[in-house]
Amino acid sequence: MIPIRIVQVPSMLLIFLALLIGALVSSTSAKIPSICNLVCKSSINGTETFAFCESLSELTMTGRCCLNRTESQTLVVGIDLQGCGITEETFSDALVNMSSLLYISLEGNKFKGLSTTDFHSNTGIEFLSLPSKFSCPGSKGTWLNQSSDANSTYCFSEQNACDVRNVTCPSNSHCVHSGVDLVQCLCDEGFHGYKCLEQGTFPLTSFLASIILPTIALCILFFVTQRRYVIQQSSKVD
Ligand SMILES: *[C@@H]1O[C@H](CO)[C@@H](O)[C@H](O)[C@H]1NC(C)=O
Ligand SMILES: *[C@@H]1O[C@H](CO)[C@@H](O)[C@H](O)[C@H]1NC(C)=O
Ligand SMILES: *[C@@H]1O[C@H](CO)[C@@H](O)[C@H](O)[C@H]1NC(C)=O
Ligand SMILES: *[C@@H]1O[C@H](CO)[C@@H](O)[C@H](O)[C@H]1NC(C)=O
Ligand SMILES: *[C@@H]1O[C@H](CO)[C@@H](O)[C@H](O)[C@H]1NC(C)=O
Ligand SMILES: *[C@@H]1O[C@H](CO)[C@@H](O)[C@H](O)[C@H]1NC(C)=O
């Protein structure tokens, strides 16, 4: 009986560990969004995004995207989709997980319209270029300044929407710039719940402890039981 269990417990543990390590590696390793690999009519060379990306040593151009790679994550800081023939839905879907964009170019696409929400949670856009028939998204003051030429509308330096809209949040909450011309009122520290009326922080630590502690206990249990079998086995060999 015992030899069979010696094989079974470690192999289950090994599979568990392999899955755990696999999940950790795949979550930290750089996954480049598929939109970066689009093949588009106009060359990326010489574009504003390209020039910006070349100007800073920490940035690298990959396809249509300018990436900021660190050990822990890969952020898309620029995206040039000129002449890519995409719709605004494709663009909007691609931006769901991007919130660090500084440079965006969108001329030469099948856009019917664009709304502020298509830019999701990007709050630091420095340069946005659109087809010339489009105006800059948002309200007056959303951008520091704008200009246009025969083919493009340019929007420079997204402004904090809390300031632009002079937002006053309800008591126990404060305004947070959450996207192009978008704001949110978030509860102040020490408040939570409906209309931030409940006092005291959400019991996050005890919530996490109730998940993490049993996991650690299980790991120790597996470790101890596994080791006992190994000791038994080696004493048998002796
Ligand atoms: C773009 O620039 C690179 C070098 O920066 C060059 O090797 C490549 O041929 C250029 N491509 C086009 C289409 O101009
Ligand atoms: C790149 O990422 C690093 C680390 O997060 C950050 O300090 C730096 O400002 C980023 N650079 C740009 C241009 O976003
Ligand atoms: C965004 O991230 C979530 C969770 O990491 C992932 O499931 C989803 O596929 C991502 N969406 C895009 C468009 O990359
Ligand atoms: C808009 O502001 C940017 C950044 O401050 C500046 O480089 C650009 O020349 C300005 N453009 C116009 C038309 O004022
Ligand atoms: C506008 O686009 C046309 C055709 O691509 C190009 O020849 C022209 O130089 C562009 N004008 C500007 C101001 O970029
Ligand atoms: C912002 O709102 C406050 C209160 O509603 C008002 O007193 C103040 O004049 C406003 N400021 C601007 C710049 O509109």
C-alpha cells in the first residue's frame, strides 16, 4: 500500500506545483496585445508614435505599438493604427486592458464615430491624432490645445476631468479622473458601502486571511505527509 501512495502524493503535488508555476510565469511574462501585430497600409516609420518611442531608451517599438517593458509587466504606451482599416469597435476592445497610453494615432480607419468611453481608462494621453473630419473627444477644456491640417485633427495633453468639470463629490467621497472627460467619485479612506455611508475600511485582511491561511495549512500538511513517506522509504532502503 505505502509504495503506491509514495508515488501518488508527490505526483499530485508536482502537477499542482507545475500548474502554479505555469500560471505565475504566464501572468508575469510579456503578452503583447494582438492589435500590435496588425499589418497596415501606412508604414510606422516616421510617425509621431515612432519618433516618441525612439526618443526614450526604456521604450521599444513592436509592430504598431510602443512598449514600456519592465521585469514585472509590459505596458503599451503608444499605438499607431494609421491605415489599419479597423472599426471603432475593434479599437475600443483593444484598449480595455490598456491604461498607460501616451500616444495614439487613428487616421485611415473605418471609423463612423468615436466617443470618450472608447478610450476606456486612459488618463494621460499626450498626443492623439484623428481623421480630419473628427473633433477631439470630450468637452471644452478636455485637451490643453488642439490643431488640425489637411488630413488630421491633433489633440494634445489630456486634462484632469475633475478640474475641467469642477466636480464636487458627495460627502465622504472625492473625485478621481478615470478616463477622457470621465470622472468617478470614490469613497474617502475609512468609508465604504452605499453612498460611502459606512465607516471603517472593508475587512480586506481578514477576508484574504480566510483564503490564504487554509491554503498554507494544506501546503504544510502535504509537505509533512510527503516527507514522512520519503523518510519511511529511505529507512526501508537502509
Ligand atoms: C523603417 O526603418 C527601419 C530602420 O529604422 C528600416 O530598416 C526599414 O526599412 C524602414 N521601413 C520602411 C518601410 O521605410
Ligand atoms: C516606464 O515604466 C517605468 C516603470 O514603471 C516608469 O518609471 C517610466 O516612467 C515608464 N516610462 C514611460 C515613458 O512610460
Ligand atoms: C483583458 O484582460 C483580461 C484579464 O487579464 C483578459 O481575460 C482579456 O482577454 C483581456 N482583453 C483583451 C482585449 O486583451
Ligand atoms: C499645443 O501644446 C503642445 C504641448 O504644449 C505644443 O507642443 C504645441 O505646439 C501646441 N500647439 C498649438 C497649436 O498651440
Ligand atoms: C495628406 O495626405 C496626402 C495623401 O496621403 C499627403 O500627400 C499629404 O502630404 C498629407 N498632408 C499633410 C499635411 O500631412
Ligand atoms: C467650482 O465650483 C464651486 C462650487 O460649486 C464654485 O464656487 C467655483 O467658483 C467653481 N469654480 C470654477 C472655476 O468654476
